[in-house]
Amino acid sequence: MHLSQCINRAIQLNPQGLATVFGERKHTWIEFKDRVARLAQGLKSVGVEDNDRVAILALNSDRYLEYFFGVPWAGGMVVPINTRLAPPEIIFTLNDSEAKVLVVDDAFVDMLPALKGKMDSVTTIVFSGEGEMPEGCVSYEDLINNNEPAEDAGRAGEDLAGLFYTGGTTGRSKGVMLSHDNLLTNALNIINAVKIDAEVIYLHAAPMFHLADCASTFAVTLAGGGHSFISKFEPEETLKAIVRDKVTNCLLVPTMVNMLVNFPGFDKYDISGLQRVLYGASPMPEAVLIKAMKLMPKCKFMQAYGMTETSPLITFLDDQYHTQEGPHAGRLKSAGHAAVAVELKIADENDIEVARGGVGEVLTRGPHVMKGYWKMEELTKETLRGGWMHTADMGYMDDGGFIYIVDRSKDMIISGGENVYSTETENAIYQHPAVQECAVIGIPHEEWGEQVHAVIVLHQGQSLTQDELKKHCAELIAGYKCPRSVTFQDEPLPVSGAGKILKTEIRKPFWKDKGKGVN
């Protein structure tokens, strides 16, 4: 399978149909393919060759979608960068991936001076924005307008399509290697689960660098549907786009659903044309979901559970199980069934499947599982041992095959749909000279699901405020990784016999009233 077949199929099904709409700018599928092929030739003209990495740091747009297809068309690999990262984290991603080209838009040109001189491999910066082109950059539109269409490079199957960076358990981000087969398998899983066809208009409201949104990117294209874009999620802009572009489908992380249904002007917009909302990336508070279902009775809500390493869909909870009554009552608390091309099991510490109802680690295998972590062979072997992807999520399976997630074995926090590995935050905190020891944990938060919380012991005679700590961390890591709350204590943190900080003990007071270890 190859990503370019998505475009070819869309043209066969719907050649003059809407491919993209971004504000006043619209393209049909015929026009989209021409732009992608010209972009590919433009990238070749600035030196992109087979397997070269092309990174992007930009907000959502139709050009972002062209990038997703134009880069592999040219023989390269995409590297979408989280737009919330701090400059040191962006530099790490660029250098670790050895990106040759960086695409930026208006929102991030002001960050270029902070990157200048620190990018080891970037030779060309492409400006994809609407404003004045910065000095030293190449125009995105010139790459398209000044080049003839390129022949498809023919990358397919096990060839890598991109590196998708996710938080690190060892204090550094990991580049997840996803192949063409990985992403197309996910597209087929999504098409089957969400019932996507050529009549769909999908709104990119969630950030396009994130695999949660990207889960539908290739599926909608393969089905010949249309793509609508807003630069970033804002409740009113989302509502306006749904009405203006006749949106039928979208993905929203739970915090977005919460902000949308609590927006004061919600009832001013007729969004009855919205047929399906897929939600995922973090657990959905049941109260928020019930409110959304009441406010949008004609819309079907569906849950997706997965991770970057699985392209990302693992399980899917259909609309029919979103009820509190009848034979399906209670399924709403589950993460659903395995997607059609996914095999999974709940296993003990020896990777042996446990009995139904028994808690263990969620393991999965199949063509949706990543090829591994970029330049991290030992971690890849450990994560994919025995031929199974070890998710580090703890859960159980009932007699109906439904998966219920109850905890995470990795020290990870999911806040507002973003993964935060506590070691990344702890590494930043430990760089403050006043800090003697610290532990970062996730605590329940009504809006964000979980909140990053730090428990800190200071060196004797030192002082530090919560605001000072936040400012310190913000210079080193993305804002969403910084602690939102802090507890300062005099007594040492509890440790095991081996000297390891016992975060389970530190977490207990915050989670004692919860029935599980995730929110």
C-alpha cells in the first residue's frame, strides 16, 4: 500500500469534488493532485532525495494536507512538529530526525531566530504562510508554481512515511517510525469504523501534527471525501466552520468537546448537519459526553483509543454503545472493541494472556504497529518484544471483548489530549539550583482530565515559589508539560528499598476517591 493511492482513488471516485476548503481557498481533487505533484518536484529542486526528512512547524491549513502527500511523492518522509514545543525541544526534533527541510508558516516565523545556527541538518526553510516571506526562506507557492508535476516516487509498503515524535520515558522525545502500510492500515480501520465515504466533509479542528487528527487524514482522502480546516481550535471558529463548510465529521479531544458544549453562543449555530464526532487522545469525562449528546441529538459520538505507535487506532467504541439505558448500558465506560485489522490481548508480566476480567497490560499486534523508534534499537526491542506492541496501559477485557483502561504502567500523564512523560518535566525541574528532589505525577482535573503536579523538596536554606518554578520550566519544555500545581514539603520523598521514589504513595491522596488510576 502507498499513500499516493489515496489521491488516485479520490480522483477516480470524485474528480471534481471538493478536496480542500480553507477560508476562501478551495481545490478539487484534480487540482489537489496537481499541486501535490508540483510540490514534490519543488522539494526535489531544493535537494530532497529518497528517505530525506522534511519537517513542518505550522498551524492547520490545506497546505499542511498537501505536505502530507507531497513529501512522500518526492520520496521523502514527513516530520510533523508539535506546535506547543519550546525552542530547545524543536531543535532536538530537527536534529534527531536529521531533517533537511523545514516548512514554517506565519505563526512560527518569529521563532526562526531562536533556531538559527542550532539546526545541524536543515539546509532549506520553506515559508508556507500568507504574509511577507522572511529573509533566507523559499516560498511554498513558488515551489508549486515554478515546477512541473513530478512522477510519484513510488514509496510504499514497509518504506517509512514519516517520523512522529512522542514524549519520552527517558527524558527525550522518541521518533515513532510509521510506514506507508501502517498509515493505510489505519485509514482502512477508520473508514470501516466511522463509515467514511465520498459524501463526508471532515473538519481539521484538532492539530494536524497529532496522530489523533491524522487518523482521519488519509482515511477521508482514500474515501474521496472533503477536508475543511481551521488554523486551530476555538469554539466559535469551530461552530462557524461546521456551518459554513457543511461539515459532517470531525475529531475532537475531550477538552475541546467540553469547551464547545459550554460555549455561551453554542445555540446560535445550526450544526444539525454534523453527523459524527470521533473523540479520543485522552479519557472523556462522562458528564461532558452526556451533555454533548443532549445538545447534539442528531450527531453520533464514537470513541477511539490508540497511540502514536499504533498509527494510531487500536480500539473503537461505536455510537450504539453511547447509552445509559438498555442492554448496552455500561459500555460507555469502555474503550470499545479491537479495530478490524487489530489483534490485542490483556497479558500479565510474562506476556501470558489473563482470564477475562483480569487486569493486565494491553498488548497489540498487526500491520498497524510501528516499525520502531528512530535510532533507539534497544527501546524498540523492549517495546515490541515477542512480536507484540506493549502499550504500558493497564486494563481488562470483558466477556464481550470490550476493553476497559484502568491505569498506566508507564509514568505518563495525559492532560488535554497531550502525553506528558513525568521524566521530561522532572529533568527540567532538577535544573533549578534550589531543587533537591522532585516527583511529577498526574492528578485529576475536571476539564483537562489530568493535571501535571510536582512535589518538591528544596535544598536547605533555599526558597522557590510556584510561579518561579513555572517560569523556569517554560524556558526548557512546552507549556503543557510544565507543572500546573506544586506541593513543597520539608520531609524527603518516600522511596523503596532500592531507593526509587514511590510515586504510587505520592499519588494516593489525590486519587483515593477515584475508582481507577486514570481520569
